[in-house]
Amino acid sequence: MSEGTPSQIGFVGLGTMGSPMAGHLASAGHPTLVWNRTAGKEAHAVSKGAIFTPLDQIAKACSIICLCLGRTEDVREITTELLKSTQPGVLIIDHSTIAPTGARGIALLCQSNSAEFLDAPITGGSMGAQNGTLTVFCGGSEPAFNRAEPFLRAYGSRIAHVGPSGQGQMMKMANQIAVGGALIGLCESLAFAKRAGLDLATTRELLSTGAAGSWAFDNYGPKILAKDHTPGFSVKNQRKDFAYCLQSAAELGITLPQTALTDELLAQLTNSGREEEATTALFDVLLGEVNP
């Protein structure tokens, strides 16, 4: 590994989304150095040609470093650690979903350390990550976006620059609000249909082809019918995102009644020890099969 090679790209965070994304970078021919806190999660990316590398060596070797982590504090912690060893002008691209205010603060931290930052949260689910068809919402400077875009093409089919730092996360908040509405609509509809004695497979098929149709009906409907609540996107992560949505809404002076209700219902799954299950488990809550 030759340090400082401009074409090298780092990828930190190899979970459900990050692992296939890093694999796509390597498969596209970009020399990709990867790191994850939990050992063993690098296997997929390494099988595609990525090289597992200590975090400090990624910081020294790469001019672009992607993150795909959990919470605001995780991104701040890893970014702070990276900045101890990065070269001047490094671009950090954060694909995590975090608080918009947090993203703006991390951008300022990078700026004060001669680094650039792009908040670039993603949507499209685990299948989008596996298929390389994610949508990427980018907040930051135009030059930083232009620099990042060729690499983002490895796993993104739709990539948009939506404004300055923090606006990528604001767009992701808007996305998650809509996702929550589609989720509760689907689960409530199918719970009603089941109680009414309707065949759920027929209900899903008929409703999905009309005005009630949605991505949720097409992708989550079959999981509900199969009683398959394996993530996918977990209750824990959905509630984490909703907390950021509700925080941002409070800062903007607006209310999100549907988001607050969906979060309240999902909390029953958290309280029942089911927060690692997919959000489709909301169906069980609306059937009254989960203790409040």
C-alpha cells in the first residue's frame, strides 16, 4: 500500500449498507481500504478486492474517506480520530443518517482541520445497497460534491446535490417522514383486512395496483404475508431516524403528528425486546399482538 495515493478511497462502517457499498467501490476498480469496529464484517468487501486496513492508515493513505455508521456521536468520534492523521484536503463523505445540526457541526470541524465534508445519507434499503441502486442526498459545497460524485456512482443510481452542509440530512429527514407514513398505512391496512376476514395475499395484490400502491406495499407487503420480520431496516434504526426527524421539526417550529404516532407504536416493539426486528413488525402492534 503506498500512502497518499490519490486514487485510494477509504470506507469505514461495514454493516448492512456499508458492506455492499464498499464492495461496489472495489468492484468498480477503485483501490478501496476498509475498516469496521466489529471484526469479520469486512469479509464481503474483501472478497470484492477491498483491503482491510487500520483506521489510522486509512486516514494517512486516502484522499477520500466514506463513512457509513450509526448515530451522530459515532460520526463525530470517527471523524475526530481520522482528522488526527489525514492529509490536507481530504474529503470525508458521510453516508450515515444523523442529525442535520450534527452534520453542520462536523463540517465545521473538518473545515478547521483543512478537510472537506459532505453529508450524503442514502435511501433504497439493503436491496438498493446490494444492487448498487441507492439514492444519495448530498449536502456541502459544489466542489466537494463534484469531487465525490464519480465514486458515488459505484453504488448510487440517483445522486443529487441538495444544498450546503446539513441539507443532505434534511432531505433524508423528509424521506424518513414519508417512509413512516407509508409503513403505518401498509400495516394498518393489512391489519384491518385480516380482522375483517379478507385474504391478505389478495388484499395486497389488489391494493398495490391501485391508488393505495406504494414501495412499501411492493417490498414490505410480502414480508408481512410471510411473517418475516428479519431486517432489512430495523425498528431500532427507524426510531433513531425518527428522533432526528422530531428534533429537526422542533427546531423548525413544526409538528410531525404521523411520525410521532408511528414512533410511539414502534416503541411497543422496543419495550417488548423486538427492536432488532424489521419495521414490518408494526403489523403485529396494530393487530394488538404486542403488549403496550
